[in-house]
Amino acid sequence: MAADEPPEGDSTKPECFVILPIGATNSDVRKRSNQIFRHVITAAVQPLGYEVTRGDTLEQSGQISLQMVEKLLNAELVVARLVDRIYK
């Protein structure tokens, strides 16, 4: 870490909070959400200077917790994909 970088977890970057369907481990839902997170959302917003946080990585993930509500209210940008349906 360079001397002028903030310590990990103490970022001064604006936050992009992401909520995606989770699904069971190794399920198609989980795999698709991981791909959307990495290759679409993160690839689009990180170059703009955002720190990307995913809802299912929060300490209290699973249910809608106070921590998640705070992220929804305070993040500079929120991206939410609430359904896992592919329209053809």
C-alpha cells in the first residue's frame, strides 16, 4: 500500500452498493449474478472512481438488516437487480 492510499476498508471513494439475487452455491442464479457483478457493474463503475460493495458480502447478509438499509440510504449509487429472470 502506498503512503498516500487510505487503509483498506477506510476508502474515501464514493460507494456503489449492489444488490443481486444470490441463489444457492454453484446454482445458475449465483453464477449469473457473479458474472453480472464482475463483468457488467464493477467493470462500469470502478473506472468512474466508485468503491463497489455487494449486499451479500455484508456482515449481516441474508435478511434486510439495518446495515443494508443504511447502505441503501447512504451510498452515492445503488444498483439493484431484484429478479432473476431472463426475458427472451
